[in-house]
Amino acid sequence: MTSLRKLGRSDLEIFPLNLGGNVFGWTADEATSFAVLDAYAAAGGNFVDTADSYSAFAPGNQGGESETVIGKWVKARGNRSDVVIATKVSQHPDFPGLSAANIKAAAEASLRRLDTDHIDLYYTHFDQVDVPVEEIVGALDELVKAGKVRYIAASNITPERLQASLDFSDREGLARYVAIQPHYNLVSRDTYEGELRDVAERNGLAALPYFALAAGFLTGKYRPGTTVDSPRAGRAAGYLASERGQQVLTALDEVAGAHDASVATVALAWLAAQPTVAAPIASARSVEQLPHLLAAAELSLTDAEIEQLTQASA
């Protein structure tokens, strides 16, 4: 059984593969979502990522569907104390933005949908630059002091705003971000590497990358001449058309062959080996997809293999 690890400077102990909940209530119905969550938990997984806006982007949905599914599953299994639940604020159609009042109202709505009295990790989903970091951090700190949120984190934020938020927390003795959720994978490195990662590393933040498999491209199922039935096929096809995308697939095939592993497993293992990364986020819309994700928690790449993949994606 894969051992848990501390998340940054927090007391949260997490499984090194963060299960993405964006598909729950969207491409995975409730029964399938329960089956995926059951299989993940049976493998030792305990870290589920969602957002209050999932999946408002799907026709017929209003947002909050994913949280509702997770809440029902946790209640049905009676395992709330064993599961680390992360959710986010700022993108729900009824609770947009990061004003103090909205953060508090959105948190209450998330707590209701999750059917719990606390959120383990609460992210600002997309930064709102016209709201002072003092207002945002102040509101989050109130939620922590009230026991409704254990730890706070940020996603989709500039290095400058992230550092300013951390400085304010330190200066005022308020709740401090413990993690960052960046867009980061083998074919999208400049979205995190550089100044943003430097801020995270300097301040002891754990990184939990989203789009870890580049909308499915890094599963290897997208190849020249193939057609894949997926809502994300358009984005993945763009990677396939690039020279770098082809180089990355070639390198992934070679490393995967050496380990008798899947391409997805190797792509996640490379990400997990990068500085500051605590647990890549990946979702499964069926139980059959899950083993390739879970295997990344056990796969150790050699330094040479990590460098091969790094060079291919340069």
C-alpha cells in the first residue's frame, strides 16, 4: 500500500495521486463516480479534488454537481475522517469572484453540497486582481478560525499576487496558503516552471498540478490518424499537431516500454518527480481508467529517464 505524505507545511496527509472530481456529475454519472471513488479508496487513495463550479460548463448543469456526488459518497461510506476534500471558490455562476462576502457565502454552499462541517483544503480557483489580497486572505482566515476550512491554497494566480498574499499572511499572523494548483504537465511547462515555481519553493508550498495529463493527450491514446470520442479531444489534438507533442510521445513510449507501464503512468510519474510537486491531479471517468493513474504512485523513474522526458518536452 502506497504511504501517505504531508502536504507542504500542513498537517494533511495525502495520497500521492490526487483524484480529480471534475468528471463527477458530468462524464461520470453518480453510480460510476461512486465506483471510481470506491476503487480509489480501496487502493489507499484519500485525496479528492473538486470545485464549486464543477460542472457548470456542461449543458444542463448548474455547478456543484461534483461536490454533491462526493458528499453523497462520503455520507454513504461513512468515511469523512479518512478523506481529504479539496474544493475551490470564484467560478460558480451564483458565487462569482473573490470578495470577502462571496468567499464566505460560497463556502457555506460548498459545505451544504459536500454534507460536511469542514473543507480540508480551500482554493481560490481563479484570482480576481481587482480585489486586494488583504480582503481575500482575511476572508479565508475567518473561515479557518471558524473551523469551516482547515487549510487554504491558491490556483491560477500570478507570482506577484501569490507572494503578496503570503507576505500579508506572515505580517498579520493570518492563515497562509499551503499549496498551489498550477496548470502543469509535460507539454505545458512554462505555465508553472520559472517565477511561479520559485515562489512556491521559496515559501514551502506544495504543488498539485491540474491538467496533469494534458486533457488526455499524455495517456497516449491520441495518435496520428486516430479519432477519440472525448469532450477534450479538440484540445488534445492541438498537442498532437506540434513537434514537441510528437517528441514527448516518442520519449514516453520508450520509457513506458522499459517499465512495462502505460504512457499515462509515466507522464504522471515524471510530474510527481518535479520540484515542489506533492501529488498530480488526474481524473477517471471509469474504473477501468484508474489503475494507470494509481500506478504512478508506485513508479520510480531513473534520473536518466526523467532527463530524457525533460529534454523531449523542452
